[in-house]
Amino acid sequence: MNNNSNIGVFDSGVGGTTVLKEILKVLPHENILYYGDSGNAPYGQKSTEEIQKLCCRILDFFIANNCKAVVVACNTATAAALDKLKNTYSIPIIGVISAGVKGALKVTKNNRINILATPFTVDSNAYIKELRKHFKSFKITQEGCPEFCPMIEIGWETHPDRYDILKSHISHLSQEADTLILGCTHYPIIKNDIERFFSGNIVDPARETALELYSLLRLNDLLNTSSKIGKVEFFVTGDKKLFKKIAEQFLEFEIKNIYQIDK
């Protein structure tokens, strides 16, 4: 493992491309392997043990493919497996939940925060625990959204009832909150639609995650010093063509290096 080694980024599907997009802005010279585990999605309705097993399999893949650091670009996987991964593997690993909290702390004025996430992330109270590390007086309202990830993976725009479903979930949030954390990396893909029903601050953890990765690499003297733009490769366990279509729409560039792998 050296400065020229790869960075591994993974998610249960296409959602982690929201994090990848920011990483490419902050660290354009890094070589990145993106693992989209859409063949085993959604993670948000699995048990902790199931998610940890899947995450360890992905980490083994990254280790075998010369990765120097890993980004768990999935809130559910971060909540379920980040601590286990850090205790099992020796390379630097970061998640996305602490980044989401940092982003919310920067913008909230009244300490009332809403969170949209998968049912697993909501039930884990991972965001609440992280927020409580900073202040005890936060008022937090969480809403689990089991439909969102499958709908986004297939193609959000293809669902005629998407606005009704979205409005229903947002109606369960606090009307007093001035900040909403997008507690799933899929959700920034539909941020424009979320803004139809929530007018406050909307926090996407992706940017903070990319900055945290930069700091981590610099601290460990692992920044790629090449002047060349890095290579990005995609590995997908589900429908490769569908993943490519959805990911390209969000990333706004053509994906050339994409490979189908066993789930």
C-alpha cells in the first residue's frame, strides 16, 4: 500500500455516487474503486449481522485490490458496521454519519433537526447518538423511508406517485426544525424534489465526507502526488446497465470502466 494505491468507496447501490462526486472534486488525482452492491440491496431492511457480513466481503475485495483507504458511503452500513470494520481491518476507514452531523451543526440556528433515513438507520439512533456528543439540547425528529432507495435504484422519475410518497414522509417531520439531514446517500439524488416540501437547510453529508477523507489521507501521508487525473472503476453486483444509467445521470459523465461481479 502506498500513495498511488486505490481508494475504495461503497454503497448498497447507486446512492454512494453522491459521495463519489464530491470526492472527485476534492481529490481529483486519486484512483477510486466504487463498489455498488445493488444485488444485495436494500440494506435498510436487513439485520445488523447481514449488513456486517456484506460489508466485510466488500472490504476483503478492496484489500485484495490494493486500497489504501475506504469510505463507507452508506448511512445504513455506517450505522451497522463501521465500528466492526475499523476493529477488523488496519487501513483507514470512514463513514458518513459524523459528516452529516458536522454539516447540520454548521447551519442550524434553533437546534431542531429533522432526519430522513432508512428504517435501519432510524432504528439504530446513530444520528441521535452522534448529535448528543456535541449538545444534549437538540430536538430531533426522524422518519424512516423504506420506499426511497428501491425507487431511486430503479429510476425515481419513473414512479408517478413519488411526490405523494415524499410528501407523506416529510409531513411526519417537525415543522419547527430549520435543518434536514439527508441520512441516506441516495437521497441527494432527489434533493430538488425534497426541496418542494421542506424549505429549511438541507444537509448532504457528501461534501463533509470528502473533506474528512482528504484530512485522513494527509494525516497518514497517503495523498496521491501525481499530477494526472485519477482513474475511477465501478464494480456492480446488480443490474450493470441500470446502475450505469442512473449513476451517469447524477455524476454527469460517461462511465467507461464498469464491471459485473458476483453478489
